[in-house]
Amino acid sequence: MFYWGLDDFVAALSVIVSVGNIYFAYHITRVSQGAPRAWWFIVAGFTMLVVFRTIQLYFDTQSASDLIDDTEAMLSLTVNSLLLVGLAMLDRGFRRQAGARVPPPS
């Protein structure tokens, strides 16, 4: 059996947004050349959340009882969306700073 509801759809969107968080955090790590090293821990934390949410979503769709409720799914999606916007803004700022450090061609 496959049980899919609105809460599962929102949780799946949350996983997709979390993957975007991983991308931007990793890109910031590459642009800043690994400094500060805390970005690696942030990437690892986002990765662990994606793995956890994906496993939870899988088991939720396989059982008749809901493991993910609507409130939890919406809260997770909201937080992940805010983090995605913040990381996108940080990424743009880091790229701008990295471009300013490059000396102009002579």
C-alpha cells in the first residue's frame, strides 16, 4: 500500500528545498575556499536533515498511520524556505566579495 496525503506532499517539498539549502551552503564553502570551516558543518547538518526527512517520508507513505503531521510539515517547509532565501542572499554576497578581491586584468 502507498499512503500519500497533503502532509506528505508538503514534506516532499521540504526535502526539495533542503537540497537547495545544501547546494547554496556548499557553494558558499567553495566560494569562500573553505573558510570558515564551519560551513562544512552546516553542509553536513543540512545533509543529515535531508536524509532524516527522506527516510521519515518513506516510512510515512508505507504505513497507514501518519508519522508526519500537517503542522510539522508546514513548519519544516517554512523554516527550510527561510533558510534557502538567507543562503541565497549570503551566496550572492560571498560571490560579490570574491569578485572584488580579484585584481582587474592589466
